[in-house]
Amino acid sequence: MIKKYVMTPGPTPISEEVLLEHARPLMHHRSPEFSKIFVEVTDKLKRLLQTKNDVFILTSSGTGAMEASIVNFFSRDDAVLVVNIGNFGERFKKMTLKYGLEVFSLDYEWGDTAEPGDIKKILDENPGIKGVILQFSETSTGALNDVETIASIVKNYPAIFIVDAISGLGASDLRTDEWNLDVVIGGSQKALSAPTGIAFISVSDKAWKLNEKSDIPRFYFDLATARNYLHKTPPQSPWTPGISIIVSMNKALDLLLEEGLEKVFNRHRVMALATRKAAEKLGLELLVKDRDKRGFSVTSIIVPEGIDARELTKIMRVKYGVTIAGGQGKLSGKIIRIGHLGYFGMFDVIIAISALEMTLKEIGFQFEIGSGIAEAEKTFMENNYLDS
């Protein structure tokens, strides 16, 4: 028997406590029992997002919330700026074009991050832009945009600021209200470590003003309808939600908030640091060169010349039971991605590095066996991981 480990940047492992909640007998979505849980989850998401804005729970993957962020705030032919640093920036570009928006695409090399000055220049030259859209953490590369600085620029323009925080939320500090973020998107299957199938989205007053003028057709993802239901007594969702997922999210959020957000962020920081130091000790190259631009959700590693990334991930999964992710889009076959967000601890990182070492040795890459593991252990001890 091979014990299996999921070490991708989503879905992430789920704790026993959360799984037990997910297995509770089904309740009706209009019952007082579920209404209480629905309100609790909504309030806890506000704490995670650090916002007083309304937060809406959607039964969909994160891509559903991405689509909701487009159809609720823009009209056909509106101009938007899509900042593209990876595969999910590409996805936003495709969505906005599909809905007939005029898209200004600010494209960077995958592995780089957005330059705030570039965004300001485009907004100055194009005062009609209605929205700026980008990722907080780009899952396909592990790069972390400077959302705080970019937000300080966007707030001075008519445009709303839409942030896809699906993989970054909970791993890195994100302050929705303090930073003036208008629309923020998250998902259940990342740092929350809950089952897949729930997305959520917060909306500012500035964004609601655009919603009043938006003429893109929508039904299931109509946030104005969702707001009417959220303000009922008791609050509820307009459609039948993912009841069991929301119930399990309630426990997942409890665990995260009980740990404390500062400790959660530090835990992710140290796990990311240990993973990267281990990879570099093995002689591997990280995709994101600037250490200050690396997020804490996932580490992207360039596969050495002559090694097939698909073969590497297959051996790790099939022979050693450790599932990591490969590259997406134009990075397919060129990188591997080790996730370390959510229900992860230091020994999960050590297991991932151990499986990576054995696989690399098997396919002929030259390095000192055990050196990556030792470097990870050293990093955890030097950073007082268990005292964080």
C-alpha cells in the first residue's frame, strides 16, 4: 500500500475535523439550522477578507466568481485593464473578451509581477477604463502582485479594482477595506482547506455603483439578487447552495481563525521558505527570481534540461504517492509546482522534498541525496516554526 499525499496549490488537504463536518446529515437550505451556519460562514469570511463589505457565497469553482466579477459590474464595450502575469490572467482576458468588453491587456513574462507604474500610465492615458483586474497570487507561477501599492493608485480613478485572491487569500496578508479593494474573489479549496465547490466574492460601494449601470445579462451569478436575499431575515442565498461544503467551511474557518491570521501567514511564509531553500540546495532553479515577489502558496521550480516534467510528476504520484502539480499553459512541461497552503505543516514539506529527491535521483539528476531534506529541516528550526 502507498499512502497518498496531495501537495498541489489546490485542492489542498482537508483536516479530519472538517471532513467530519462535511459528513453531517443533510439539512434543508431554508431551515433555521442552516441559516445560522450560513450567517456564521459569511461573517467569518468577512474576518478572513478583513472587510465590512457584503460577501456572497457562490456554489461554483473560483472561475464562477471570476465570471461574476465581470457580468455584474460592466456593460458591453466597457474598457477594462487586465493585468496578465500567468495562466489565470489569461483566463480573465478570455472572459472579458467573451463578454464583449474592450480589453487593455498588460502582459508580463510568466514569473514576473506587475509594475504599479505601468498600471498608472495606462489609466492616465485611458480615463474611460472602468475596471482593473489582476491576481493577488498567480497560481500558475507563484508570483505575488503588490496589490496594496496598485490599489493605492487605482482608488484615485473611476475604475474599480478586482482582485482574484483565490490562491493567495489566507496564505498572504490581504486587507480588503484598508487597501480599498473593490471586488475580491476567493475559493473553498485553497488556504481554507475545505472541499471544492464554493467560491465567494466581496463587493464595495464603489463597485455597486457600477452594478446599477451594468447591462450584461446574468441570472445565476446576479449579485444584486444575492444581495436582496442576504439582507432578508434570516439571511440566505437565492439558489440552493452547496450545503455540505458550507457546513464544512464553517469548521475550516474556525480552525484558521483560532490559529490567528498572523500565525497563519507566518506558517505559510516559513513553509514556502523551507521548500525554496531545499530546492535551491538540490541545484534547482526557481521560476520567480525576485524573492520579494514570491507568494507563500506555491513554489514553482524549473525542471532541469533533459528532464521531462510530466515523467517527474508521474513517478512522484504513482511510485511515491505524492501528487504535485505541473506547469500550466505555456509553462506546461517546463516547471513543477509544489503547493504548501492550507492544512499543511512542516512534515508535509519534508515528505514532498523527500519524494522529489528520490524521483530526481531515479531519473539521473546529480545532487547529494538528503541535502534538500536537511536544508528544509534547518530552515524550520532556524525560523522557530513550532513557536510561531
